[in-house]
Amino acid sequence: MYFINQVPFTFDELPEESFYDLDLIDLADKELRYEPEDLYRSSFYLIDEECHPLMFELDLENPEMLPTE
């Protein structure tokens, strides 16, 4: 997941082999879960505020952490 001020806006797909990695599953089970509706709402909020980094030019602290696609 990628966040701006704790607002999720996109995510990376995991490779299929990670679905069977028990350590990764255990780590993910401890984290907050997001539904597609959550990303939809938060992305539209960022778009309305012209703060969505995939749509607007922004000065970011760590631009190298953004997805390239």
C-alpha cells in the first residue's frame, strides 16, 4: 500500500508465489485490511484536493517510493 498522510491511494499486486509464504501471510494478518471501496473513497478525496501523486505534480519527500506504473 502507498499512503499520503495515512490516506491510502494505491497498492502493488503481489506475485502469486507470495500467497503461500506463511511469514508474509502472518505479517499481513497483523495489519489493517482495506477493501476496494476504501481505496476508491480515499483516491477520490486526494483527487478532489488535487493531492493524488499519480495525477498531479507534487513536491514529495520520497518520490522514489512511488509506483512507476
